[in-house]
Amino acid sequence: MKRIVFAFLLFISYALFSSAITAQTKNSQTKDERMKIAAEMENSIQTELLNKWYPQAVDSVYGGFLSTFTYDFKPTGPHDKMIVTQARHIWTTSKASQLYPNVSYYKTCAEQGYKFLRDVMWDGTYGGFYNLVDRQGNDKSDIKKPKEAYGNAFGIYALAAYNKATGDTGALNLAKKAFMWLEKHSHDQIYKGYYQHLLRDGTPVKRDNTVPNTSDLGYKDQNSSIHLLEAFTELYSVWPDELVKQRLQELLYLIRDKITNRKGDLILFFKPDWTPISFRDSSEASVLRHRNLDHVSFGHDVETAYLMLEASHALGLKDDTTTMTVGKRMVDHALKNGWDNKLGGFYDEGYYFKNKPGISIILDSKNWWAQAEGLNTLLLMSDHFPNDPMNYFDKFKQLWQYAQTYLIDHTYGDWYEEGLDKEPQRKTALKGHIWKGTYHHFRSLSNCVKRLKGEKEE
């Protein structure tokens, strides 16, 4: 009997030992896998992104950054300068100067970009940033909407990041001025949120019967709202002002509880009182004709999940289960309805037609920025929900493989505008233009590297 008991105990001990060894090996492999991906992303940041753009993109003649580059990174075209792109370059080089302090020209790039915003793109007469200028700095903004909350948000975003990187109080003061300009002109004191389209003096543009029904002129929208949230998060980190905190919290709750619907996707446009703009009860032809105003944007959904959690963290809302629940729902909805299960990647657009079951993909291209934001958010969800049935980390790995295969140009650098599996002609299309710079994929990859290495918990 004693021999049987001894043998049984020996067997149990061996089984537990073997199990421990297996678990240790599995954990070791998981860590090794994370370090491998971190190294790949770090290498891509340094050798396929930042080094291709900077300092080459600096406009040494007129200031700011050149806008347009060919597929093989040759400057081309007139180089009009939009506040969004200029600000994103400043934000990127400011962050890069902190991430890679031994590369001195990142800070130099950011500095001259800041001076271009301060001296050229800021309207010295009425305040606020011009939306678009030519290379020399002459205003080229749309006469119907020369200024936008969206563009001014990115101006604030850039100035706050530059101040954080350099300590330049002039940049912070300009960020404060831009915030207060939006507060005076763009913020809706009655219905909350911000008017997107503004006249030069800051007067909100009102929609009337002369505006085509396919135009977004005069509507409030999710896109400016989520990037105001992003900008105020950055601003609050360097200027913890009570009004900034109030507006940041207001935007978080507005986006989380009103702009995001119960399915988990963002409503795109609204009337000033936040009545949604929807064409779902129209014919399919009408829906597609108005698709710019009403569709499911999977990329914005996964991006917004991250931006909401970032804002909640900045506000110090510990154990904010409501925001996490909504953010997870958004990511899960995008994975269930807009994910390519074969190759990976988020499709661009979907729609819930009234006479069709489920969702239909109405645009199956895979925009570069959506995939970049997807990497960042999937890894975030993986670390918060490691055992979730959605298998976030597996999706993250698949998306990174997709990016390396179909998006990153390993010959000339940077990312193609859309995945080559769906849009092969993008291989020789522009690498840079006023809507495409470095911000989405630099932010994503740098955040992922930190998270993979365990350096930062967002």
C-alpha cells in the first residue's frame, strides 16, 4: 500500500513539475514573441519611417513641412500646407525627439514647424489657425469654411507636445490661446460639443437650404470630436487647467454615450442639437450617394476606443469600467463585422441596410491609418483581456504581418496609402500629401513598442 501511495505521489509531483515547466516555457515564448515584434517595429520606425521623412520634409525656404512626395520619396507639386498635416509633423518630431534624444534634428524639425504655425498659420487679426495656405503661407482656405475645429485641435495637439518636449512657454501660450479661441467661438454652450465649420472671425457656419444634401457643411461630427478629445488630453498633460478638464470630460462622455451607438460604432454626423444624420430608411442608391455622411467606419471605431481610454486615464478616472466596456464593444464590433479573416486588416466602410441581414461591406479597401490604429488598440485590448475569446493578441500579430506584407514599403520607406492586396496601384501612388504624413503609424508603432516591452501602461 505504501508503495502505491509513494508511486502516486511521485506521479503527481512529476505531473506538477512537467506542468510548471510547460507553463514556464509558454510564458518565455510569449515574452520572446513580444520582444521580437517590438524589435521589428522599432527597426521599422527608425529605418522605414522617420529617416525617410526627416529632415527631408522640412521646407528650408518658407518654413514648415513639405507636403507631397512621390512613391520613391521625391518632393513634388506645389506643397500646399494644411494645418492638420503641419501640426502632425510637429507632434511626431516632438515625440521622436523624446524617444530618440541622440538624434538632434528631430527637435530642430519640430522647432521650425512650431514657428511656421506661430508666424504664418495663426490668424493675427481674428485668431485661430487658417485651414490651408500655399507653400509661401498665403491663405487658400475654403471661403465657406476657412477655419475648422478639427484643424485647430491638431494645432493645440502639436503645440502641447512641443512644449512637453522642449519646455518652450511660447508654444504653450499659443496652445492656450487656441483653446480659448475655440471656447469663445466653436464650443456650444447649449448642446455641448463643438461646431466644426467656422468663418474667419470664428462665427459657426449655419446650414441652410442652399447647402447640398450630400455636404457636411454646418453639421457637427464625430471626427472633429474625437480629435478635440485627443488634443485636450495632450493639452491637459501640460496645462492642468480646470476648464480644460471640464471640456475633456464633456467630450469623453459625449463621444462615449451619444456619438457611439449601442452596436458599438460611431455615428458620423449630427445636427447642432445632436440629432443623428441617417439615410438608413432611404433606398440603397440613396444610402450610397450619401455614404460620406452615413456609414460604419471601422478604423475610426478602433481609434476612438483608444482615444477614450487615453482621455479617461488622463482625467484620473480609475476603474472606469464604463469607458472600457464601450471601448471593448467598439473593437469587438469592428472585428466581428469589418475584419478580413483571411489576410487580416480592417475594411474601410460598412453599412446596415434596412432590407439586408447584418452588415454589408461597402468599401473593402484597407486604409493605412486604420490598420495603424488597429495595431495600437488591439495590443491594448490584448493586455487588458488576455484570455478573451476575441483573441486580440492573435489578431494583433496577424495585422502586423499584414502591414509588413501589404502596407510597408521595404524598398522606399513609409506605408502605402492602402493595402496592396485590395489596391495594388497604390504601390506607385503618392507617399505623402496633405492628408498623409507620419502621425498615425508613428504613434501606433511607438506605443506598441513601449507596451510590448512593458515600459508603459496607458
